[in-house]
Amino acid sequence: MTAALFGVLIALGVMGGAVYIGWKLLAPSWRSAWEEMDRSLGQISLPFPRMDLREDLGGRIPPPRLSWNWAAAIFGPIWYLAMGLWAHFVALAALVLLSGGLLAPLVWLYCALKANEDLWEARKARWSAY
């Protein structure tokens, strides 16, 4: 028991020493690599705001939390697919199909009430930094 514990402590000490030595040896090269990357990125000039961003979101006020969208009320999840929100389409269509159609009225109501907000959030997320 004590021999196993002693072996684990020696192994941890060796690994810790290797990490420390590796950090001391590699830190200067990593620092210089980061500085070089910062210099090269600083030379790139990106026009901001981009034209396609301005077309997509510029001058638009976010929609209210719950607003009625007649196209989404009529077409349901297919409206999401037509607008390019395929993940929403898959989730809503799966909900309808897996429930055997029992949740279809609720899904269509969700589509009608949340379509504008979901589309706005998707457009905003396309230009998000994270």
C-alpha cells in the first residue's frame, strides 16, 4: 500500500517537473508567436460595419417578444426551413412527428408567435463574436 502511494507521488512529481520545464522552455516561443500573430492581424483592416451586416441588421429594431407572423402560422416549421433556420425546422418537425401530430397545434402556435424573434436572433447570431 505504501509502495503504491510512494510510486504515485514519484510519478506526480516527475510529471509536474516535466510540465514546469516544458513551460519554461516553450513560454518564450509561445509569447513570440502570439506577438507575431497580433502584429499580422493588426495590419489587416476590416471595414466595420460590413455592408452585408448593415443590410441584414442595420436600422432594424428588434421585434417584440411575441409577435404574430402569418406566414409562419400558415406554413409552420416549413417557414423556418424557407428562412434558413434548419435547426429550428428539424426540432419542430421532430416534435410534431414524434408526438404523432398531437403537438402540431402547439408547434404551429409557437411558429406563429416566435418566428419574428427567432429570425432576428439568427441574423444577430450570424454576426456575433462568440
